[in-house]
Amino acid sequence: MMDQNGMYAEEYGENGYMEQEEEWEREGLLDPAWEKQQKKTFTAWCNSHLRKAGTGIESIEDDFRNGLKLMLLLEVISGETLPKPDRGKMRFHKIANVNKALDFIASKGVKLVSIGAEEIVDGNLKMTLGMIWTIILRFAIQDISVEEMTAKEGLLLWCQRKTAPYKNVNVQNFHLSFKDGLAFAALIHRHRPDLIDYSKLSKDNPLENLNTAFDVAEKYLDIPRMLDPDDLQNTAMPDERAVMTYVSSYYHCFSGAQKAETAANRICKVLKVNQENERLMEEYERLASDLLEWIRRTMPWLASRHSDSTLAGVQKKLEEYRTYRRKHKPPRVEQKAKLETNFNTLQTKLRLSNRPAYMPTEGKMVSDIANAWKSLELAEKAFEEWLLAETMRLERLEHLAQKFKHKADTHEEWTRGKEEMLQSQDFRSCRLYELKALKKKHEAFESDLAAHQDRVEQIAAIAQELNTLEYHDCVSVNARCQRICDQWDRLGALTQRRRQALDDSERVLEKIDLLHLEFAKRAAPFNNWLDGAREDLVDMFIVHTMEEIQGLITAHDQFKATLGEADKEYNLIVGLVRDVEGLVNQYQIANGLDNPYTTLTARDLTSKWSDVKTLVPARDQTLAMELRKQQNNEMLRRQFAEKANNVGPWIEKQMDAVTAIGMAISGSLEEQLHRLKEYEQAVYAYKPHIEELEKIHQAVQESMIFENRYTNYTMETLRVGWEQLLTSINRNINEVENQILTRDSKGITQEQLTEFRSSFNHFDKNRTGRLAPEEFKSCLVSIGYSIGKDRQGELDFQRILAVVDPNSTGFVHFDAFLDFMTRENTDTDTAEQVIDSFRILASDKPYILPDELRRELPPDQAEYCIQRMPPYKGPGAGPGALDYMSFSTALYGESDL
């Protein structure tokens, strides 16, 4: 409640009553009828008190002139004794008595600006009215306080609340709102419904209403008529002071009911807190259920390792995962942050209102959500790793399958007709040189067969690798490989059988054509070299680094360096054929051009040699294209690394800055909050850098780049860091807002908060935001707590520890420390206070009736209590009696309220 000086200045300005009157007069607001109304009202008010001393006044400007009745009035209304009055009749005696009265008023802290004893003694009506109004303000109105408002505002709010349920009553001021008399009647009916039948009053009969209210007040409530109904009706705007004086008499008359109103106010405040807490609990449960359900639906998709075993299918899954990270997950990150913020705000409000901590339903604790979120993140990481590994595996499989087909096609082309050739009996009718030629031809075939052994083994090895890597068409690969191996075994057996037959016939065959033999010996390995070279030049490859492609280019350059020697060998072999052709042409030898030792011809070798020389530049072009591709990949690596090496430290720097603000002890909480929100804006403004990095990362993945030596950052670590930064900022903002809420609601000063934070930080050496029990004890001692080293001191400390660490985690967090210090330094409402308030409303009964609740509380608060209060089971209860004691206890205990 404000002091008297402040109230007087606030109601009527610094210059006091007379100056206020003059100001109204200058502005044309002063109604001459007001003075008449004030005189009548103030006279009645004074007499209502003087009659207690067996006297009264008739003329307010005359009867106070000698100061005697003025001093008597002050003694009656204050209950105190004033100095003994001067009994002389001289003017200076009168002035002395009036000064004694004015001095007494001044001793109560009231400034009497422009009011002096001489004016009162001279019978100055305006000054006398101003003095009486000052007395009325101080002793009849000043102590009226509703919700810490000024006296005038408090009295007006009291009238508004009491008359709110009544039709045609709308109290907005102390002049026009009371002209029709309904407001006076409503005040009487609200407290004494037995005295007035309000339903029979009409707004169209203001004089009847006023007379009815004034008569009832005077006859049954001992409130004298201080206002004249005709004056109220005939004045455009009745005097505010006169009306306030009369209304204050109603207030004091019904002061007994004021206790009920105070009790009702306390109950309303408690119930509003409870309703808001319930709303936050319901919102938390809804958000938690929705988020956990989304995680539950998402986890099977992330856990699935099923694919159609095709590269296109896995790439489609990878694109679906990217869409999930870009579009579906970010809103859930925000939802998780909001959930944590709401939970922290709710717990803070529960602590501030002396309520037990909120325990979510089973499975919806913050720790449950954190564990589910961690499982989600682990599943995301494993899913992405599987997709990339599966992409590499399928790409490798596609490469191996193409390589298997190419080598199998080449081998089957080579074996075509070989079985028929080995089964031929052509040697039975050959001449000796023809037989020897067949034998040499067979030897050349055996050499060729041995050279093909490595190719068959390569085909089998590729098939085995395809099986190991679970190639989707392993059945056909295995079948073809088996056919090749079976045929190879048959060729080996047939070769041995034919060699044996030729050896048996060699005894009768001796002549040999050396020239054809030399050709055959050179042509076969050269032909094999040509086949190998052609196969190597068209061999498919897959590389992932610059080093690998440089290795292939180097090997190809080394191969090109051997082409000179190969060209010499080619010319030598072709020269042998030319020699044969020269001899055949020279000596006209029939069938002399047919080489009995080999099926190879110079034309075959020339064709293959031409192919090799054509394939070399084609191979150059292929390797150059791959080199450009790897150079582009290297550029992507550098782009990603350059961006990541900027983004990563930036995120870490912001995390450190946000943590530093949360641990700061300098500056006000509002300044910390402002700085945190500035960081929040800066972080959201930085988001385009993350999105740009995501685009580069997508290009890196699409280029099948799986390692980057230029940076230690991965997209996954940057994503997690970004999300943690947003969460940290949001959590710190919420903590500061809760600290502001704690400070403002509990009256904690900024200096106290700074002292608490400074003490906490001093012992929080590692800046973890929490203290171990011994650190917490030292912190308490540092701020003046006396904790003895004896057994009692340890018991006291354990009691405190149970309050700040109810779950026995072994640590005390700053918010729990702040809440403890707040409760130690401030007062909060308790269950006992709420019970006492209900007991007042129930007129000291151990139960309360629904009608009593509806009469004393706002409609929504009353219905809230009626629906939740259990029936009273004690003796003497009437129908519908409710148990307000158990209800009040439940508000502060473990319950579902």
C-alpha cells in the first residue's frame, strides 16, 4: 500500500486540494453544485463519527472554527488522544486548537498544501471542505487496497467486482455510474440480499432506487444519508468526492465480508496458476506423444536394409534419405526444442508456485525423448553408411558382371570348334611331314591352351567374387562359369588324348617344314600377346582417387614403350611368311602356303596388330576422360573441405559464445537474453552456408567420393553440430527467461541473481553447469550459510541436498540452486494459506457449498473447484457439501490435478 503523501499526490496532484479546485475551475470542469453536495455529505460523515462522542455539527464551516470538535473528530476516528485543547475563546486560542488538529493530521504523513488554521478559523468553506476531504482520504479511504492499487482505484475495483453479476450496473467512475441508484442497491443486495429485492428495481426509476438504497442503508446498516437523491439527479455530473465518501461507508460497513474477498482473491490466484500448469502439462503430453510416435514410425524405415539389389534402386533410397534430412526432420528438431522449452518453463512455474515437480506419463520423460532421439540419430548414421556401402558394392558388382561377360565371351569365342578339332582323325591319312606338322600344330595349341589357363582362372575368380558380394543374377553367372570349366576339362582331356595319338604316329613321320615351324613358334606367342594387349586395352576399370588413375596412365605409358619391340617382332614374323611365299612362288609348291603347324596367318596377325594400334589412342582418350573426372572429384573435395573448414569452427565458436553467455555473471538477465537472441538471429542468418554445404555434399556423393583428406569434418558431424547449436541457444534462452520469471515473480533483485551466479560459477571449475555435493556445500558456505561440521550439520546439508537433487543424480544444477535460494529469500503461498482462505469463504465450516463458491469466486474458477473437490464425508454436512481441505492439499501434493 502506498504511503499517505504518495496517495494524496497521486489522487490530487502536488499542489493539493485548493489548487486542484482552481485548475478545474479554469478548465470549466468545476460544477457549483459540487460544493453543496460535498458540504452535505461531509457534514453527515462527520456526524456519523461525532455521535459516538455524543455530539455533532450543523454547519461544517462554523462548528469547526474553534478547533474543539475538529480535535474530537480526529480522536474518535483515530482512536488516539490529541494534546489538551486551549479553552479560551480568543482568536489565537482557536488557531492554536486548529493547528493541533492539523499537526496531528500531518503526523500521519499527510501534506496539507494551501490549508492553514487561519482559513478554518475564519470559516472559509472551501478550505474547511478541503481539510475534511483530506481527513476522509486518510482515515476512511486510504487503507482501502485491492490488488496493490491506489485507494481510489482499489475502491472502484471493489465496487466493480461486487456489482459485476448485476444487470444494468456498470461501475466505471464515482459520479455518473451511481446516478441511477442501482449500484448502491447492488452493493447492499450483494452483502445483505434479505434487505432489498433487486429484481423489482428498474433503471427507469432512479429516484426510487436511490431513496430505497439510502433508506435501507440508514435503517439497517447504520449508514447515515450523506447524499441527496435530488442533488444526484439534478447535477449533470455528481461530485466525485461526495460519492466516494458515501461509498467508503459501504466498504467499511461490509468490511467483514472483505476477508472473504481477500480469501477469494488468493484462491483465484492459486487456481489460475494450477490451470495454466495443467495446460502446459497437456501440451507437453501432446507434443511428446506426437514426437515419439513420429520416431516410432520412422525407425523401421531407417532400420530396413532391404533393396532390389540394383544400383538405381539404392540411389533412389539415398535420394529419399536426403529428402528426409532436408524436409522431414528439421520441423521435428524444432518440435523437440519446443518440447524441452515447455518442460523447463513448466517446472520453473511449478517451483515458483510451490508445487511438486511435474512427472510426465510413463515413457514420455525428457530422458525418454532424449534416448529415442539418440536412437534415431544412430539409426540415421547407420542407414546412410549402409546406403553408401551398398552403392559401392553394387557399383563393384556391375563392373565385375560386365568384366565376367567380356572375358567369358572372349574365352568362348576362342574355344569355338576346339573340341571338334581335337576329336578329328585327320592324322590317319597324313604323310610324314604332314603328321609332323600336325604334331607341331598340336604343340602350338597346347601352348595356347596353357596360356588360356590364366583366363579361365580369372573367369572363375570373378564368378566367385560375384557370389561373395551376393550379385543378384548369380545363378546365370554360376551356370556359365560351370559350362566354361567343364568344357576346359574336356579340352584338357582331349588334348592329352590327341597328343598321345600323334606321339604314337611320330615314329613314321620325320620331315618338317622349318620355315612354317619358325612362323608357328613366333606367331603363337605374338598372337597371344596381341590378344592380351587387345584385352587389356579394352579392359574396364573403376578408380576413386588421382593416385589410382595416375597408376593406370603410367602402366599404359609403359605398355606403349614396348610397341617398338613388338613392331620389330611383327615385321620379323610377317617376313617369315614372305619368305614362304617367295619359296612357294619360286618353286611352285602345291599347298605350300598352308602352314601345317598353326592355323594363324599373317592376315590374322596384321588385323590384330592394326586393332592394337587403333586401340592405343582410344585407351589414351578413355584414361584422359577418367583423369578429368578424378580432377573434378578433387575439386569437389577441396570445395567441400574449404566450406566445411569454415562452417565447423564457426559452429564451435558460436557454441562457446552461447555457453559463455549462459555462464556469465556480468550484465542483467535482459542483456543476456538480448545477446542470446542476437546469436539466435545470427545463427539462422548463417543457415544458407549449411544449405550450400549440403548441395556440395550431394554433388560429392553423386560423384561417388567416399573420402576427403582435406578436412576432418563430415556432413553428418556438421549437421549434428548445427542442430546442437540451435538446441543450445534455445535452451539458454529458456533458462534466462525462467530466471527472469523467477526474479520477477519472487522479487529477487539483479544483485542477488548476480551474487548467486558468481558464487555458483566460482565452484563450477569445469564450467559444466553443475556442482558435486562438496562443491555445493562450499558454495552455500561462501554466501553465508552456516553448515556445521558435526552430525547435525551433515543432517542439515543432506536435507538441503534432497531438495536440490531429489533424484539423487549426484549433481546440483544451477536452476535447482537458484530455485532453492529464491525460496530461502522469498515467501510463497502454501496449502495452509489456501485452506485458511477457503475456511473464510465457508464461514469457518469444515466444508463449503457450491452456492458459496459461485457467490465468492468468478464463474470459471468456481466451476473448476466444484468439478474437482471431493464430497465432504464428515459429520453435519448438508447436501452437496465439498471437502476443500483435501482439495487444497492436493494442489501442493502428488495428484492428477
